[in-house]
Amino acid sequence: MLFKPRTDEMLYVLTQVVHAERLLQALPAHAEVDADLMAQLLDESGKFVASVIAPLNRVGDETGARWHEGAVTMPPGFRDAYQAFWQAGWPALSAAVEDGGQGLPAVLEAMLFEMLSGANHGWTMAPDLLHGAYECIKAHGDDALKERYLRKLASGEWLPTMCLTEPQAGSDLGQVRTRAIADGRGDYLISGTKIFISSGEHDLSDNIVHLVLARLPDSAPGAKGLSLFLVPKFMPDGSRSAVYCERIEEKMGLHGSPTCVMRFEAATGWIIGQPGRGLNAMFVMMNSARLHVALQGIGLLEAAWQKADAYSRERRQMRAPGRKSAPRAPMGADLISEHPAIRRILDSQRAWIDGGRVIAYRTAVELDVAKHHPDASRRDAAQRWCNLTTPVLKAAFTQQAFHGGSECLQVFGGHGYVREWGIEQHVRDARVTMIYEGTNEIQAIDLLLRKVIADGASSFNLWLDDLRADLDSAQPAQARLLARLARLQDHARGQVLAAARDDALAHWIAQDFLRAVALVLLDWAWTLIARTGQAGMPRWRAPALALERWIMPELQMRLGIINAGTDGPPVAVPDTKPDP
Amino acid sequence: MLFKPRTDEMLYVLTQVVHAERLLQALPAHAEVDADLMAQLLDESGKFVASVIAPLNRVGDETGARWHEGAVTMPPGFRDAYQAFWQAGWPALSAAVEDGGQGLPAVLEAMLFEMLSGANHGWTMAPDLLHGAYECIKAHGDDALKERYLRKLASGEWLPTMCLTEPQAGSDLGQVRTRAIADGRGDYLISGTKIFISSGEHDLSDNIVHLVLARLPDSAPGAKGLSLFLVPKFMPDGSRSAVYCERIEEKMGLHGSPTCVMRFEAATGWIIGQPGRGLNAMFVMMNSARLHVALQGIGLLEAAWQKADAYSRERRQMRAPGRKSAPRAPMGADLISEHPAIRRILDSQRAWIDGGRVIAYRTAVELDVAKHHPDASRRDAAQRWCNLTTPVLKAAFTQQAFHGGSECLQVFGGHGYVREWGIEQHVRDARVTMIYEGTNEIQAIDLLLRKVIADGASSFNLWLDDLRADLDSAQPAQARLLARLARLQDHARGQVLAAARDDALAHWIAQDFLRAVALVLLDWAWTLIARTGQAGMPRWRAPALALERWIMPELQMRLGIINAGTDGPPVAVPDTKPDP
């Protein structure tokens, strides 16, 4: 079965749970965005995704991108679909009107990419970088660069890449060795090898715009010595630049997206922003990019869930408990959707998907609030929200895409392991999301070390207050959430104190802290859902119960591990030879 | 890097932790088995596995088994390796001497298959069925069948299959439709289609012996109407029988093992055991087969761990916390093995592997005790041990192979997702072990419903007493384990009482119960390790600390879920149309 965007459910979360309309209308830039416009846009994008992108998912996996003598041929249908996509104006959704965009809120673009990722993760990799590259050049490019590249990226006519990683420089970008040398005429010559470059070469678009992290001569060592450059595949005069795709990787999944080794041989480029401020120029898009990866996770999990749900309503095996006295079922067997082990899987994954949407859509709205709200303190609050939720969303929902996708595969029994049903592709594709755009371990350190401990938990405490807004301690479920928020606050304070004694301690339990925050956020999301009109329907009631019974017990476990972790590192740092 | 069996560590667990020598010497059949013999045998098998089987792992994945017009060609090198394997006498290890075997204990065979699975899961699938088929025919076959097939299976000259599953009959074998009709001359004609038949067709051996579950005319409906038949690929007169391989499945992994659709077109066969007792004849091998699947999990996790451990000692990224004031490391970066997030993964998986070996090797020894001990009550205790630990081992260690294997993949960052390093193959291969030989959900129901609740927890309580043997409550760690055993006993009693009220309740939390038992068993295993001479060495101390700090906290969570589950099912059984 093909993935089908359930835009009605997405819209319900956006308007009835997150109340995006109210939040957006406080922003002059989006005052015109009403529920009708959002509904219409989601409906149209859902149709496009279902009819054009979803049908190419299987061929993307099975044929894959192919490399031959430096050129990459995308799977059949991919180029036509991409040409239709940009020409219909989808990439321009949230680009500024003055750049040829539609100027719509980031949340609508985020929801479009959630659907695209569920429909066809491989195809979606290339356009998913567009908006970040556009924002980066808009914020940091000089007028000449903007003149040449901004509208092409806003429209999606040309696709971008992000060239960061090198063989010796993965999580540790300070080790980047690619060099840039000024040629004396205002241009730079870039030389080096980059790996793991998604969409580094392909035939989707007529040009490719590489954003490349490189080191100028005599620059400081480490991350501070890095600058960002733009290197096009085709130069403004139409000539081919000296950037080559050496090969593409054979991967566990995501075969529809070429992962390229790129060689820059004194390729001509231009600096984006200031020398030595390359990471800064890239980090402008980090929250947005990480949020999009979280939405890939949600989209992939929704796709896996749809398949498992449909299968569970067709497949009969054995009598379900409590059904033994019922009239005889066909073949003496009940639908597996009636078996507790299967119900538990389906309802629990539903709790993650729906709750994840609440958190992610709200965060996407806050990205716009941070940019456009007239009140500086509200902008600060929105920035705080994004800084704190983004690593949590990225790590928790990519993990869930893989682990929850594997649970959905289990619903199929042996049929889940064979390619025919398509469920195993989602699991293979999802695995990489736990690694790229900052590994999930890096996200946990980012959250606990840089965003909680670094300022003595003051931002974190203010953000907890934001989550407490509107909660009513007279309602039992909300009182329970308030108690959980208070425990998070206690544990954050505990970490600040422990870090003052030993700054290694937090590294051991950073992932438990992130996980605890994710669980409390999920509880918060379902508290919002519980206030809506449909909360009592089985569609929403079953996941809400699954959340409390099967998912939330992990919170206590994580907090216990965090407490034990403040006693000291569990194992001495292993002996290694002295550093030379 | 290739998998390398660490037979020294396996032998340490077998002799110093499990004290297999002492347990086996109480059995007249194995009184001659001493530590030297076991050491020599493991050493030899380790060399064979490392030199002949491990090098074929990659080609098994990349080339895979190929189907053409009903014939299956195995990957290059597979047939030669199999011919060398059986001619060297490895399959005959634990077959009886009177059948041409070596009559050695089951635990040595189990350890051989742990190594084989770690080295090359795909190749190992075919011989892994040999011993079960041998035991089945030895226990239930008539003299004519034994005469023709027993020695060929004991030696491994001919390979067997287990033909159970059909399109409509997976976990629910009662729905098997394949028919058997007596031809009046003492033979049967078998007709039907079987799916998911591992090694249903191949070129490894010169004949294939299919064990086929089928239904005689006028048999009872459901599982009670099933009988077991032997259908050879080549008849005793050398003619080809009417069993055909229609196709092989495209799978997520395990490409080195052909998963076949087999069509029986009135193929000639002979009954094994009594009519209507087919499942009974198959179940004689169930504990042994499930134990072997658990050991596949342990072997696969060991293989993934070896790769991750080696990589972590080569790769440098960033300064590790606590190392900042140390002399400058090469490139200003420490080995990732020194980073807490990586250390935690490696030490935790080590805790699962080593603890799993203790439980699995002890269980393999108990299989022999159940068969050979002169004292009937000791045989009963051994049978109880096997009945209770086997589903736990199967579910917990196949889950760990996949989830822990994925953690090991994470150690590689982006390099883990590409094929080059080989780690992603282990994760893909491991996924199926959670499904076959009874899904992990089925294992949980088997444990809690059939083996704990069914007899009012009396076997379970006796087994807990076995685990308590030798524990000293004056030792803090052992007192903690005793307390955990008591909590398991309480929770089992709670489930017996709850089941008397509502027999559906246990189905909702069966997996939590199994998981709680697995964790306590792991604690028990490490308590045994702690008593050995090397327990204080970093090699054993680091995983022991990881177990207590990172793994055991799950126990409290599972017990909490079990308690909540006795309040009633969390969600009403969904409305479905009334049964026709």
C-alpha cells in the first residue's frame, strides 16, 4: 500500500491542539494566515505528495541512485517529480515574497516535509536542504551572491548541498582540512575532499549550489578557523566548476538519495559571511534543519504505522483473549488488531506520532514567532523554546522512527521481514536519521551541557514556566504533569550542582536527561489533546491510555539513572597510552 | 574486519562461571567430558569458524542466494565450506555415537553455533536445523525412516528443513491446510504450499530432507489435526520428488539464506510419529531450537560489538570530558572509546553478551541433564529450567541483537550506515531473529500464560528456588538479587490471581513479565561472574557496573507496568463487525 497523507489529522493538531492560527495572527508577517488557508494548503500538498511522490518510494529503494563516471542518475521518475515539485511552487512556500516566495509560515513547510518524508524519504533528502541554504545566503551572503543564487534557491530551480563532513571530521568539525585560498580577484579556490554529502551530484535540477566549510590560510585552529563558501556546479558563464563526485556510498537504506564523496580541486567559490565565521553562518539554519529531521522521523513512523494498522485489520491469527466465547470468527481466528500485543504496539506508536506532531508543529510556529513577533521578550521566549525543544525532538523522534518502525514491522510477523510489504524499507531508511544532522548523542550533550547547565538552568526554568502556562492543578492529569515538570526542574538543578563538582558527570547521563524531557513533553502534548473536543473518541483515547500505561513509566527510570549518575562516573576513564 | 571467535572468553564462562564440567560429570553419558576436552574442541571449532566461515559473510550478503527455474545457487564458497564442515564431523558433535556422532554435550554444539552465527548468520541457517531434525526422527521416526535418514542427518551429509508456515498460518499453526493422503501402500502423498522455508532449496548438500506439517483427511480441525511427514528432495531410488521451490523472498537481510516458497504436488512422504501428533513430534526440538536462536542473537551481538570496539579504539573525535587538561592528543582529539556515550554503549552490550552466555550455556547444560541425569527429580528440575529460561533467552537476546547491534552501529556515526564497515549487515540480519521460531510476542505469552499462570506459578517458584541456590544474603549484591527474585515471585503470584478474574489481563503485560525475568536472570548471571577470580579486572568490572547503572533500572519500570496491568485492560477491545 502507498503512504497516504492524513491531512485531516495533521490539520486537527495544528488548529485544534496547537492553535497555530492564534499564535500566527500575532505576527504582522502572518496576520493573514487563517485556518481556511492552512486547510487548503495542506489539502493540496497532501494530494501532490500522494499522487506524485509516494508512488516513487519503492523504485527509489530498489533501483537507487546510480553513479557512472562522476555523474549520478536518479531513480526513474525522480527528476520529473522534482521538476513538477518546484514548478508548482512548493519549495517557495515559506521563502520571502521579495525573493519570489509565498511568505507563508514555516510550520506549513515543516508539515509538507513531514508528509514528503513519510511518502518517500530518499526523494525528499534533496529538497529538504533548500530552505536552510536559502536562509543562510539571505542572512549572510553579500549582494552579488544573493543576486545570483537567492531566487534560484527560493524557487527550488537549483538544489543546494551542505558540505561539512570529511573523513577525519564528523561530529568534530574543528578537524576540517579543506582549504580555501583567495585568488586575488575576489574569488576563492577551494580544495579538499568531503564525504557523506547528500545530493552532492544528481540529475534532479540543472545546477547544484554547494555550501562548503573550509579553512583559510593562517586561520585559527579548530572550529574557529572555518569559513563558509559557495561553490556552484556550473559557473555563471555556464562552464563546469572543478567539483567532482568521486563515488556514492552503498548504504543500509535511503537508496533514493545519493550520499556522495565530493572532491574540490581548486574549485572557484565565494565566501558567505565573514572569514572565520563559517559555523556561525551555518548554525543560523540549525534549529530549522534539526526540526525537519525530527519531522522526517514522525513522517516515517506514520508511514510504518499506516502499513501495520492496515495489515492488522486484514490478518487473522488465533482467537484474541476475551473473544473466546464470541461467535466463531472466519477460520476460527480473530483479526490481529484485536490481540493485546498488537494493540499495544499500534496505540503506543500512535501516541508518539500524535504527541510528536503537537510538539513539532508548536516548535515550527515558534520559529516564526522568534523571527516576526513585534515584542522582543516574546521573540526571546520563542528562541528559548526552539533552542530547548529542537535537540529533544531530533533525538527522540528519530529514535522512535527506527524503534517504533521496527515494532510496526513486528506486526507483520515474517511478512515484515520481506521486501514485498515495504515496511522493512522504512526501518532501514529511518536508521540514518539517528546519525545525521548531529548524532543523537550530540543532541543530548547539546541539550544538557550547552543549553541547561551552561546558564545554570535559567533558560530551562523559564521554558518550564512556558509549559506550565494554562495548566490547572485542580485537574488530576494536569496536576500530574505539573508534578513531572517540577521533577524535571529538580533534576536540572541537580545537574547544575553536580557539574560544578565534576564536569564529566553530565556526559554519562545526558541521554537520560534528554529522554526524560521528551517524555514530559509528550505528556504535555497529550494534555493539550485531552482538552480538545475529540479527546474522548477511541481514535484519541486509545493512544492517550497507551501513553500513560506503556510509555510514561520510562520517566521514573530515567530520573533514577540521572540521580545515580551524580554519584560519579560509573567507570574510570580507561587507561590509554599517554598523549604524545 | 572479520569476526574472530573469542573462545578463551567463552571457555571462561563455561568452566569458571557455569562450572559445566561439574554438572556434566554427574551424567554417565558425559562423565568423560573434562575441561581439557572442552578447551580443545572450542579452540578447534574457533579456528574453523574464523578461517572458513567468517570470510564468506560479506559475499553472502552481497551476492546472496539466487533462484533460477526452481534451483537455488548459494553464494560463492558456501557449498565448499559446507562440504568441509560436515566432512570434518562438526554436525555430528552431539549426535549419539550409535548414529555415527561424537556423543558430546549439547552445550558444545550450542557454542559452536553461537560462533557460526556471529561469523556468518546466513550460512549458519542451513546446518542450524540439523540437530533438531535428527532428534525428531530419532524420537519419533519408525525404523525404516531411521535406517534411511538418521545417519545422514547426524553426519550432516544431507540437510533438513522445517516446513510449517503457510500463507494463512503463521503463529497460528492450527490453520495449516497442506494435505496428506495415504496411497494405500504405506506412503503418503503431500500437497500444499509452504512459505518462509529456510534452506528449502540450495546446492549445499546432495539431498534435502523436508519435515512437513500436514493434515490427514477427516482429521480434527486446528492444531490437533496435524501430522508430521518426511519428504525428501531425492527419493531413495534417486528420482526427484514432487516438491518444488517456487521462488525465494527478497528480504531485509540474511541474504545468504534462501527463504523459500515450497510447493508440494502430491509429493511422496512418510509419517513421523502418530497421526494427529505432528506438533508433538516437532515440539521435542523446540527448546533446543529456541536456545539456538538465542545464541544466534548472542553471536550477532558479539560480532557487532567486536566491530564497534575496534573502531572506537582507532577513531578520534573531540576531547573527552575529564581529559581536557591532559597533554594534547593527536589532532587535539581523544579516542571515541574514551567518550562516555560510547563507553556506555560498549560496556552495556558487553554486559548483555557475557550475562547471556552464562544463562544460555547453563541452559544448554540443563538440556543434557534433563536427558541423561540418573536422578528423575534432577531431570525434572532441568526440564523446568529449560522450559522457563528458553522463551526468555529467545526473546531477550534476539531483541538485544537488533537493538544492541543498532547501538554498536551508532558508535561508527555515519560510517555505520554505509555497507563498507559491515556493521549494518549485522543489524539487518539480526532483525529476523525477533520473528522466527515463534515471535517474541509468542515467547512472552508462552512464558507467562503457559508456563507460569497455567500451573499457578508452582514450577516458576521451584525454579526461583534453583536460582537462589548458593546465594548468600550476607553479601550486599547477592542480597539485592535475592530481593529481586522475591519481587518476581510476588508478581507471578499477582498474575495468577489476576488471571483467575480476567484471563485477558496477562496478555497485555506478558512482554513486561518476560523482560523482568530476563533482567533478573542477567543479574543472576553477573552474580556468578562476580564470584570468579577475574571479576575485579576492568574487562569484567566495567560491564558489571554498566549492568547495575544502565540496564537494571528497567526492572522497576517493568514491574510497575505489570502492577498497573492488573487493574484491567488499558483499552477496550476495539469494535469490529460481529463474527459471521
